[in-house]
Amino acid sequence: MDNLLRIGIIGVGTMGTAHAQYLQQRKINGAELTAVVDIDEDRAKWLEENLDESVQVFTDVEAFLESGLVDAVIIATPHYDHPKLAVRAFEQGLHVLCEKPAGVYTKQVRQMNEGAAKSGKVFSMMFNQRTNPLYQKLRDLIQTGELGEIRRINWLITNWYRSQSYYDSGGWRATWSGEGGGVLINQCPHQLDLWQWMTGMMPKRMRAFCFFGKHRDIEVEDDVTAYAEYENGATGVFITTTGEAPGTNRLEIAGDRGKVVVENGKLDFWRLRVSEPEFNREYKGGFGAPECWKVDVPIEGEETAHAGITQNFVNAVRKGTPLLAPGEEGINGLMLSNAMQLSTWIDNWVELPIDEDLYYKHLLEKIESSTVKKSAGSVALDVEGTY
Amino acid sequence: MDNLLRIGIIGVGTMGTAHAQYLQQRKINGAELTAVVDIDEDRAKWLEENLDESVQVFTDVEAFLESGLVDAVIIATPHYDHPKLAVRAFEQGLHVLCEKPAGVYTKQVRQMNEGAAKSGKVFSMMFNQRTNPLYQKLRDLIQTGELGEIRRINWLITNWYRSQSYYDSGGWRATWSGEGGGVLINQCPHQLDLWQWMTGMMPKRMRAFCFFGKHRDIEVEDDVTAYAEYENGATGVFITTTGEAPGTNRLEIAGDRGKVVVENGKLDFWRLRVSEPEFNREYKGGFGAPECWKVDVPIEGEETAHAGITQNFVNAVRKGTPLLAPGEEGINGLMLSNAMQLSTWIDNWVELPIDEDLYYKHLLEKIESSTVKKSAGSVALDVEGTY
């Protein structure tokens, strides 16, 4: 047992509690939960009463980090604290598994990535949707060229319904100072990650249209339409909101060799018998189009979700297993999110990589001009319905 | 028989021939084909040989209009000529059924509408997709409030595959001087019409991203992503191209009372038990959402298509039947199309109604700077695959 990886959790609210539960239930091979820290005294008291006796509960992060009780940490605090806590943990020689998003602004996340590189420790992001076999298969189809050159990406992800009551449940929720954004930073980090992870492409420029507090009494974005252009001429549209019901989650990716749609937990693949450019070169008729096959692609495996990412992280530390979600990649999805907000604020195109100082300047202005006077108290919600 | 409406066709290429065929086959009650005009001598000779003997063939439009042989005309010439021919026909006291698009630029189409109003004659547009029971039902659901207030419209209409060979088949095709645009003016007028016809809403401003000759050796747009904002806060995205296979035709409209998706010839309707704003006001929990019902809506009737619009036009003249596609409404879809091109040209927002003189100035510049040196000859294509 002495080579079990000793894991500690920083921030034990909604998601931290979920991580604590499956760790305590010994669902992760080769790891044990040894300590947690939450700066909220009431929460710490609840944890003392509800976690196993073997788990040490701290309210002071420094004491926790220096306790010698943990080899690795899961960071599940509010977003702003992710990078600075990760940097501090790396300095302490600990491995880090960080909840999404990587942070709130790319400048801060770049510093986290630099800290990770310097430490040489294992660094992973909790991109649990990378364990979804549908998205793994779609990535496989793209990366091996089955779709040909990518031409269009269209993601309509509006099934994030959140009521005013949800937003009122946490003082930090949906505020510039508490979260640094809305649907992009809280609900969409998975999609923003999958978008560039599956395609292996980042846009060269974006033009986005965010609405702030359109559907709810909040100050951050709750309705977004974003347009992206890529170096190879491909285009993309990403649409999201927390204000619609029943909502939709439909991803379509079109390449010059075929098309994939992921919707309702199903992947549909249409493959052209010859590539579109080849057909176009040879064809001499009027309204003809390339022969297209509807293909049944086997989707194997289960979505192992949060526990799957944690298991992969533990295996990476203990056995050198390649990470499914390397921490350094967390900046990519955040870059898309930051670019969408920045494009709206300056009402213009944004080139990528974005001007991280300009983004940070705008973010600070939003924080300073905020009129939100919410209670600082938070409620840990049941995670049913979250991802 | 003496009260049959005598119809003449101006321009007997691809679509004009289709109209001639069903009229000759007496598929339209109360109407007969009496004359046609095509300025192309070879085409006129072919028409002499292939149409019924009772049909008079002209090569001179004035002689046709003044012949006294027709009470009404179907205009099926290249787009630029629609408004001026319609205006001339109205002056001659004739009823007009005009092929889509209404014209190429709104300034010209506004003049056509003024000519129609002055004449008091029946004026209809060949918006044959308005006869599709799916779209009629969707319009019904929207107009009677079943969807509630409209919040989002997303139309992905990329199943317009056209090869280079198609574009090379007609000298006027896909040129600024010949068509005045590409996929927006040739393939999409139906969707641009349905979009505003079904919702009863025109955007207040648009931001669009057109690519010109991206997939084919043409000078006009063949790939478009357009974003629209409405007075009530609703947003819309319209995506189209002629360069993709197999392509998609998926329309989603979300309201605060439900959602409709039209795809693969099927309408799916999700209805909220109580409206989203009402749920939001009352709900006090965390991740809850309004109860949503999947509803089977009966779709009755057949798509009567071009012949259906022509029959409705004939009935309007003979019996005063209300028009399904009043000619004056043709300007609305064209306004959307013009706005998308103009937004791209000025790389900025466009307010609606657009500045018609500014659009016309840009269009003239495109025509003047065109380097296309195509043969003026055209080939009448089999209409299979067109709409």
C-alpha cells in the first residue's frame, strides 16, 4: 500500500465533493484521499463530519501544502485561483490535476504552464469529456484524415439551462470578480476544449457576439454566437446560452472527404467515395455531386468521466502513462473563450493568439465597474445536471 | 374556355421550360400557355419545334408584350431583368408572376413594387417552397404563438453542391454582371424568403462573412456565414455554401415556449409545459429546467411546388384568391442577401433596411472591376436537383 498516490483536494464545494466521494470509495486504482482543504470554516466542519476519519481536513492552504500528507492535488476552487494554486503546488513538488477552466485569463494560465514545465511534475486538466468515446472516435476520424481537410465546424450547444435560482445559489457565480465570465467560463470549457482538441486546429481570427445578462439578472455573458476563421480557409460557428430550454447539443464537422454529426449521444458519418476536390476536377455534368456513403462507425468503450481523468492522472504519475488531458492544453479552450469576450468588447475582429494584456485590461475594467453586491456565501449544489 | 387566363413566359431557359411544360400539360386549372419569348434565336427555334403549335414564339419582348396574346406573364429571365420586365408588363396592364430572386439589388426591386402597386394588377413571386407543408406548419406554430417569443434561428443550408462544370454551363452564371451574386442570389432565395416569412421578423442589423470564389473559379460568393440581431433580442445564424458534399439542410427555431427543428423532411417540435420565463420566475432549486414535451404535430397536404404557386396566381387573378407569395414580399429575402454581401464588403455591421444606394455603388464596382471573360452562351440544364 505504501506506493499509493496520496491525493489532496483544494476546494471542496460542488465538484471537489464529487472527487472526494469516488476517491473515498476507492474507485481510483493506486490512489487514496489523504487530505482536503477548504477555507470556509462551515464547509470544513461539514467535511470533518462527513469524510472518512483518515482524511485530514485543513482550512489553511499553506498548512495543507506543507503537511507532507499529499503527493498530488486536485484543484477544485473557484476559477481565478486555479493558476496560482497550481503554481504554488508545483513549487511544493506536487503533481496537479486542475478542474476546468484552466483559469480566467490566458496571461495567468500561461504562467501556470510555465510553472508546470519548470517543476517537471505531472500536470493534467479535468477535461472529462475527452473520455467520451464519441468524441474520441470523432478525433480519430479527423486526425487520421477520414474526413479529409476540415472546412466547417458548427457547434450548437444550448442545453445548459440555468435558472435565476441557480445563479443566486453562489455568491461567486456569474460575476466578473467571482468567475470572470458566464456560460463560456463555467459551462462551455469542455466544448471549447473538445473543439480544438478533436480538430487539432486553432482559429486565426474570431468575431463574436456575446450578450451579458440577457436572460438572467447577472453581469456576465449568458448568450454567445461566435464565428471563427482558420488558416486553411475553414470556418466555424459556436453558439451557446444558458437561457434556453430544451436546448440543443449538435456538433457538425464537414471535411472535403465527408461529414460527421454528433447529436443525441450518436455519431453519424457520411463519407464521400472520392474527395470533393477530386470529383470536382473530373465531373463534366450539371447538378451532380460526389457519391456519398452513410457509414456505421463502431463506437466502443465507456465514458469514464471525472474518475477516468483522475485514473489517467494517477497512472501518469505512477506508470508514466500518457495523459489524455495534458494540463498545458487548458490554455487553448480558454483562448477561444477570451477571444469571444474580447471581440464583443472591442466590437471587432480578434486575431489569435489574443493580446493577453488587452484582454486582462478589459477584464479588470469589468471587475472594477461591477455593481454586483452578492453575498459571498455559496451553496454546494447537487452535481446532477452538470458536467 | 374564353375565360382561361392566357399566360406568356418571358425567358425560356431552365426554369421557363419547366413552367411551359406543366402549362402545356394543362396542369393549371383556368390557364393556358399562349406565347413565349426568348431573345436567343437558337432557343426560339428549339421552342418553335418543341412547343405546341398553338403557342406563339417571340424573340422580341416588346412585340410579345404588345401582341394582345397574353393576360399574364411568368418572368424567368436572368435575375437582373426581373424588375424591369415586371415594370414593363405592369405598364402593359398584365399580371406578373416573377421567378426568384425578385431582383439583384433592393433599389431596383423597390421600383418594381412601386410599379405593381400603381398598376393594381396581380403580382406574385415564385416562392414555391412556401407550398411545403412543413414550412407552412412551422409558420403556423410561430404565428399562433405556440413557440412563444422567438429567441434564436439557426439555418444550416449547405446541400447546394455545385461543381465547376455547373458554373461553366452558363455565361451569366456566378458573375457580378450576369447574376449579381452567387449562392445567396441563385440557390438561397427560398430560404431567405422562408426565414422572414415564417417568423414575420426582419433583423435590425447583420454581420456577415462571405467568401468569393473560395471553392470554385467564380467571382461571386460561394460560402457564407451570417449573423443577425432582432429588435426583440433574438439572434440568427444563416450558413450556406455550394462547395460542400453531402451538405446539410437543418433549420432550428427556438422560442421561449419551445423549439422546432426541420431536417431530413421532418419537423420535430418540443413544447415547454410552462413558458421559460414563467418557470424561471417560480423555480427555487439548482439545476432544474422547465418540463418539456416532445409533440407529434400532424403535417397535412402536399408540396405543390412551382405549379402550386402558378395555380394560386391564376386563382388570384380569376377568383380573387389571396396570394401565397405576394410579389411585394420578394424584397425582404433580397434585403437579407444584399445585407450579407454589403456587411462583408464594408467589413462591418449593416443596419436594416440597408442603404440601397451604398449597396448599388458597391455592386457597380464589382461589375466594373470584373475580370471574368465568359462566353455569353448558356445551356439549359435539366432542373433535377434545383428548386
